[in-house]
Amino acid sequence: MTDPKTLQDIRQHWNNVLDFVEREDRITWMAFFDARLASFDGHTLILDYSDSQKFGGSHQFPETRAKQIALLRKAIHTILNIDIEIEQRP
């Protein structure tokens, strides 16, 4: 597979990415299930949670969040064969 370079490429495979995450950790899958893929500049994927407010407020657990992001990056690498950064916006 050629390396995807656009947001549309990631969107086309997003269900496969989420399926991979779910097999590894259902809690992490729940954390990313309703994320909106807001933008991708070829290096950084922006996830938007403005509708759900899931990551807002005082419910920040940096150690857990880092593990969840690492698993999502692993899933994206496995499914799409790209290494990217991920940012989250509440």
C-alpha cells in the first residue's frame, strides 16, 4: 500500500484503525470512537472532540492518555503504514 498523504486516505481506513484499537483495548477504542478527524497535514492528525467534550474539563489522566495515543499511533502505522503525530482538541 502506498503511504496515505491526505485526510481522506485516513478517513477511508478509520474503521479498520478503530477495529485494531478495539482488539487491543476496548477502553481506548471508546476514547477514540467518537473523535472527528478534523485535519491532517501529512505529519499531524488533529482529532476534534468538540461535540462530545470527552477530553475536556478535569478528567485528564496524562499517563493513560499517553498510552491511548501510543496505541492509536500503532494502529495507524499497522493499518496505513505511516508514522504520524496526534493532537487532540476538546
